[in-house]
Amino acid sequence: MLIVGKTLKVHGLKGELKTQCYLDSPDLFKKISVVQLKNKEYVVEQARKSQEYVLLKLKGVDNVDDAKALCNLDVFAEKEKMPPLPDGRYYIADLIGCIVVSGSERVGKIKNVLQYGSADVIVMTKEGKTIMLPWIKGVFLSIDTERKLVHADKDKLSEVAVYED
């Protein structure tokens, strides 16, 4: 299961949920047919974009009271049912746990990906220390999520890596 968003509040009187989108685009929600909230599956009747949010209408959630019970919850979808990603794009869940190497040196293990407007930031750990790298062109040479291995450019790493104590 992949986390694809979070319900925030009720929208309108017919059970729609204003949902924060964790996908690259709120439009991708339109391609998801079933979501899971509180370990219960819901058929998506409609997902429409409203600015950077998604207004989510779930089957069986037809009024304000039904929708209130589903506020402030993570929204999950089955990875196998998600739309395919274009080349060079990855689900965060697939990156977490990958080992980052540069040449023969192990740089760290990816623990998180922070999403910011200008660039995502890869958060790694090595020997208890945190290292952060922006996800920018030229830093990562190859990504193999099946083998959980990421190759990084040594010179670029020294330019952009931030080490925390």
C-alpha cells in the first residue's frame, strides 16, 4: 500500500472530503478507483481537483456526518493499481531503504524523502548520522529500486551533501 494523501476536512453537504495530495499531481487521483482509510476500502466515485487539493467523493459517504468520521486520516492505494510512472520517476516508498553508493563507498541508506517546491531532499543515515541531498540532476546516476541500490556521483555529492551532527 502507498500513502497517496490525507483527508483534511468535509467539503460541502454531500460527503466530499478535502484531501491533501501526496502525488505529483492532484489529477493522478482521478486514476485511482479504490482507496483505503482506517483499514477499510472505499470505491472512489469522484476525485476532482481544487487548487492543490483533491475533493474526494467515496461511495457510501453521502453526508457531512459520514465524511467527518473520515477526516484527518491517511489515504492509501494499492501500488499495483496505481498509474505507471514515467521513466525517471519513483514512488517514495520504493526509494526508502535503498543503499546509496558512490564508486565503492557506501554513502548511506535512504530513510525519508522530504518534498519541497524547488527540489525533493533525500534523507539518509550512515553510522547514526544524517546526510541530506537534493534530488537534482547529476547527483544520482542510476536507481535500481528492485535491488535497492542507488549510484551517486562523487563530485556532485561533495558539492551538495549536508551533514548533520
